[in-house]
Amino acid sequence: MPSDSVLRIVWIYPDLLSTYGDQGNVLVLEQRARRRGIDTETIHVRSSDPVPESGDVYLIGGGEDRPQILAAQRLRKDGGLHRAIAGGASMLAVCAGYQIMGSTFGGEEGQPVDGIGLLDIASTRGPARAVGELVAEVDAALGLPTLTGFENHMGVTRLGPGVRPLSRTVKGTGNGDGYEGCYAGHVVGTYLHGPALARNPALADLLLAWRVGQLAPLDDSRYEALRQERLATVLAD
């Protein structure tokens, strides 16, 4: 837990990368922390601002090609995110934000663009756009239930030995190799929108627990019933 008992949530570059309701991930973290009596402070870091190193949970969303390239350039130059993660912060990177975390990703014409090298991944443009519901079974080491969300991207992401697949794809495309997302240390990358944490509150709790420690349980029975109903509908299609 942070020494001053305030959990700092850092939302990176909402002016560049915030598509498909990804800012909802911020709201879910705030809510689930506060329901446990944990005070939160949310910092919205615009692309003209330095990334603070004192955050506890960092979030970055998806976006279009040009904003993605600009975000990567600025994050590389800034360096604050690397230092925050090295200091023990946790992070969720979604879609374009996920690709940026790697060594390279595909630009507007498919040309390789340098990422920030936070994760051992490399992304390129795939042959067709992946659009629709995505369901994936999580790596057992993380102890999370089935992930659900939707994807809308043309990325193909190859994982290096420095990361583990976040989940195995049951429905949808994900990374393009039978797996969806990846994780290393306290950093999670995924193609899931929805927003991801609203549709997968256990993933939100994992990000919190990595920073806060053991969490008090919450009664999520109503939300879980809706989640299971949606999963059953998606898998039946």
C-alpha cells in the first residue's frame, strides 16, 4: 500500500489513446478501491505532460495509427513510465497501448514503428481486421476467471521469452496465434475493450492487489450473473 494510504491511478494520454470506452477502466479501479475503503487519486496525463513516477496503477487505452505513433514517441522520450514500473507500479495497456509497450508495431502503412520496449513483444499489421467478441481462458498462474470483451484491431502480436501469454483464445483473434494478450511482472497487455475491467472485475482486483496487497472480498454476485449470461450468449453464437 502507498505510504500515504492514497492509491494513485494514472491515466496516460487520454487526449491520444482513449477509444471504445477505455476510460471506463479508470472508473472501475476507482470504484473497486473505494468500496474497500481505499482512497484514490486519479491523474490524467495529457501527451504534453511528463508521466509521473509516483503512481500505483497505470492505464493506457487504444487509438488510431497517428495518435499511437505520437504516443510512442513521447513515451520513449519521457521515460517516466519505465521508471514507475521498475519501482513496482502495476499497469494495464489496451490495444494500441498494448502494441506500444513492445519493441515495434505497425504504422499507418504497415511500416515498423519503434515502441517503448517495456514488454518483450513485437506487433505488425495482420491480413484482416479482427472485430467482434473475444473470450479467453486465463493463464492458471494468475487465478482469474474467463476473460470477455471485444476487439477491433489489425494487429498481430508475437510474444518473446520475456513475457507469458495472458490467456488462450476461445473465441476471437487476440494476438493472432491462439493466445490473447501477455503479462510480465505487474504489467498486463491485452486487446480487450469493453471496457476490459468493467467486464472482468477480477482483472481489476489483480492490478490493485499487485500494489495494495491482499484485498477484502466484494459481493459481485449480481455482476457475475450478468457476466455469465453474456459469456453464454457469446459462446452460443
